[in-house]
Amino acid sequence: MDLPLPDKLYYKIGEISKALTLNPSVLRFWETEFSQLKPRKSSTGQRLYSRDDLELLIKIRKLLYKDKLTIEGARRVITGMAAPPPTPPEEPRESSETIRSLLHEIRTELQICRNILES
């Protein structure tokens, strides 16, 4: 979540939209695709999301955007019909000095290849 939300019972769609950096139309679309997502509506028709709805939206966003699942795949994970995708282990990062050294070697080899081709 990008913005911390105040601790309250219900959140308006605009608050959720900003916190999750999602367009409100995406949230409304997800309501049609995920039957578990059912925000209350105020007397004026404003969607009111509970803390549980917020947690479900965070999970949906992760499954769709980070884990790259389809809507059907995310729906199966949420309903328990499929296991969540495993998180890949983090690869150790190369030091910038190692990367510079490798790039220098590659550049040298490419210059040698260019010289061969030009002669």
C-alpha cells in the first residue's frame, strides 16, 4: 500500500483508489470479477469498503500486478481452488564494480570483433 489509511470502519472508493494507486474504475471492475468483494453502499450510493475489503483488494492487486496472474487465476487463488504462486527467491545483486568490469570486458571483445570485421 502506498498511502497509510486512517484506522476506521469504512473507506470511500477515492481513499482506497489513492492508497492502492488504482483507478476507481478498476476497483468497480474487480467487484464484478471477484464475488468476495462486496463493499457496502451508503444511502447516496457511495461505495464503502471495510478493512476486510481493503485486505482483499491488496491481495488481488498483488496477484494481478506482481504475480502476473490472470483474473481467472487470481480468482482461483482467492477461492482456494489453486495455491498462490511461489515467490521467487531474491537473486544476489552484483556489485557495481563487478558489473563495470564485465561491461568493460564485453566492450573490449566487441571492439576486437569490429576490428576483425573491418579488416
